[in-house]
Amino acid sequence: MSYVDGFVAAVPNDNKEKFIEHAKLMAKVFKEFGALKVVDTWGDDVPDGKLTSFPLAVQKKEDETVVFSWIIWPSKEIRDTGWQSAMDDPRMHPDSNPMPFDGKRIIYGGFNIVSED
């Protein structure tokens, strides 16, 4: 069964192009190590909430946009191996590919698919 990694972050609006470049490089690396698909999105209709919301969860600032990304892997086993290989790849190190956002405010998780149409 496929496995999904999901991410939500707040990216400074001025860093949109840097985010896209960063995302494209990461996608290339993850796919080299077994990912089936990598999707990165730039928020368009992401409302503020009173109790919960994407903006609240990532502590979005006025000059930031929420991004939502996911990686689809063939299985958790391939993901575990591929993820470690990607993290060990020099192209993924912060010195050569710095995150264009505050990594302390990223929300991340791995998920088993339970329904898919």
C-alpha cells in the first residue's frame, strides 16, 4: 500500500521563487530515491481560523503564504529507505539548499492511505 508524507509551512511572499526552486530540487532527489510523485502548492484560498486553521498551525505572518506539499511513495519501507538516502544526499544539506522559510514552523507527518478514489 502506498505511503504519503505531508507538509504545511509558511513561506515569506518574497521567497516564492526560492521556494519553487527549493521544491523542484527536493522533488528530483526524492524521486531518485523512490518517490512516485511530489506535489508542492502555494496557498490561494487558505482562510484564517479562530480555533484551528493552516495559518494558525504554522503561525503565518502577514507577509507569508501557507504552502501544502506531499510526497507519494510506493510503500512505507521504500519511504523509510528513500527518505534516509535523500537526507544523506549533499543536495539536501542546508548549506547547499537552504529552506526559504522558518523550518521550526513546518508541520510534517507520514500517513498510511486508508481510502483512495
